[in-house]
Amino acid sequence: MNRRNFLQLAGLASASFALPRAVRAATAAPRVVVVGGGFAGATVAKYLRLWGGNIDVTLIDRNAEHYACILSNLVVTGQLAMSRIRLGYDSLRTGRGVKVVQAEVVEVNPAERCVVVQDATGFRAYPYERLVLAPGIEFTPAAGSYSAELTPHAWKAGPQTLLLKQQLSAMTSRGTFVMTIPKSPYRCPPGPYERACVVADYLKRKKPGAKVVVLDANTSIQAEPLTFDRAFKETYRGMLTYVTGAEVTGVVSAERRVLTTQGSFTGTVLNYIPNQRAGDIVTQAGLVNDPSGRWALVNPLTYASVVNPEIHILGDSQGTGQPKSGHMANSQAKVCADAIIRAFNGEGPDPAPTTSSACFSPITSTKASWLSASFQYDPGTAAMKRVDLGEAHEPTSDGFQQMYQWADNIFADSFV
């Protein structure tokens, strides 16, 4: 993929399917409940309203606002403020007509076609004709005495981001920043390597003499291998140690010590990112069914669960083999919205959807690289097949500025 095509993709061009017809007028508007207000949930709620006409959409999230993981590593290093990644739901509510509910979903009841939530006033049920679950990830920590307050993961943006920032800022020039990379698949394939780079850049500039140790549970770099291998070996030579095949077997957070298959490591700061799985509500609903026992299998034409076709699963929790990223969640959400609208009209889904994922990765405080991938539905395997992959030849200052444009595009396309 060349730079021009990548920038078109990063600009979030219209999806490649034909726009669905609005749902035909009915006595009662069909109801869709969306659980989870991240990129997947916000996007599907927006486009159901934008494209669907007569659809009643309710978006439920436990939080009053969403903090994007996109750009969050630059908050960790103090280059950006938390306000830069704060995304609200006001535009969806007032501009798109989405009913936004702040509450905790405690039960999915497929038999009654409703979800039960709990808020400050008690319990309430929300009925649906279609349900979309987009709760993001949950963690599976290793054995030991793990505390996210002592050894933050910062893999869900928000308070954890600020906690890791505080710990990094308190390091001295003699300190060591130890971080782990979970077993693939996990949220944002290039994200941990990006964090290693921007932390190393920060320490190199602010606390010379400090070290970074990266413990990767995988046998190789999982995204942008040329870029990150060069960064580790050249840009941060002498201060960053990269260890592969280091699966975490135990964590002692009070000592900031992690036990791995490659030995024991102790840091001034320990950024332990546990292995990941589908969100709890997906598990509780009995929808996690891939061979690993971590993710929910879906039909990629509709993102409907293979267990229950009235429940759609988007973003990090789905198990299609596509990367788990904000841009991919946005792309999947549009395919899902299209399929739900067609279903309400008695039509079949688009038989050949495509999805895409693009991202920029800061490598230093002034230069960034990029990565893109496109997927096409393969009727022979009934799966999404990667048909294009692109990676920047090297990080550039132009890439760093384009990173902000890309982020603003996806923020707006999902939440405005």
C-alpha cells in the first residue's frame, strides 16, 4: 500500500458497501441496544441512526465518557494531556438521536430479549430486537499477588494512564522501566512496542542513564517488525533490552517483580500488561466459544454471534482473526450496522464486505510510522482474509503530524 492510499484509508473513506435503505416505517420502531461505548459501540450506534431511519438505538456504558487508547501513550510520557483523548457522548445524544444510558449491565437475557442494568436508582430492563455487545477486553493476570494500582497496565485508558504517567515521571536516571507484552492476540498489536519506544525516548531525554526492558510473550514483534526492530537496535541501542518468548508466569506487584519463562525481572516501574480475553458480559452470556476460550466467534457478514444470531459482537471481543484496534472496531461497526438495517428490511447482508485498520505509531517525540491492513470476506472459508498490508519505510516528522489528523478523523467518525 502506497502513502497516498494509506492516507485515504486513514481519512476513513466511506465503507465499500452500498448504503442500506432506511428501515421501512413500522408501527413500532425496531429497538437496538448497544452495550459498550468505545469505538465499536459508539460507531454502530451512530450509523444505525444515520443510515437506519426508524430505529430506536440505546447505548449503555458504565462510564459517562470514553478515554481513547489511541494517543494514550503520549499521555503517559506527558506529551499530551488527558483531555486530548477524552471523548463524550453528547453529539451522539443530541445530534444523532441515540439514547445514552450510564449504567452497569448485569445480565443479558436472550429468552426475554432484554438486558438488565443497574444504576444509582436500582435495576432496569431494556428490551431489544437486536443486541450489540462491544465491551472491549478483560484481563487474565498471571499467578501471584498482582495489583493494577502498584503495577499499572494502562491498557484501558483513563486513571491507569495517569497512574503509569506518575510512576514514569518519578523515575530517576538510575531506574529501570520493565514492561511486558501479552500473548497475541491482544488489543492494539503495535501498541506495546510503541509504548516501549516513547518511554525510551522520554527517559533518554529526561532521565539519561535509565533503562527499558521489554518482555515479549511472543516469539517475534507482532506489528511493524521492521520499524520496531530498527528502533530497538538502533534508536534506543544501549538503553533498551528486548526479550522474546518471555511468557509471564507470576507477578509480585509489591516488589515490582515479574517472573517469566526467560527469568525474573524487577523494575523501578513495572508496566505489566496481562493476557486478554473478551469482555465479561460476553463471557457471562455464554458467547465465548473460540478454541482458545478467549474470544467470541461471529459471522463476519453481520458480526452476529454463531451462538445467537440476534446478538452481534464487535471490536476487541470478537474472534474473527482481524486485529483488535480502534480503527478496525470502527470499520466492523459499519458492516454490522448495515447488516442489522438490511435484516430489519427482510434482506440478506452484503455478501462481500471489506474492513480496514490503519494506525500511526510514535517512535520518538517528533517522528511516527504507520501501518495499515485491509480484509475482504472470503466465501470459500467464510472468513475475513487479509488482502493488503502496508508499513512505513521509516518514521518521519510528517507522519507525526498526520498521526493527529488520523486520530481526529476516527474520533469524529465514531463519536460525532
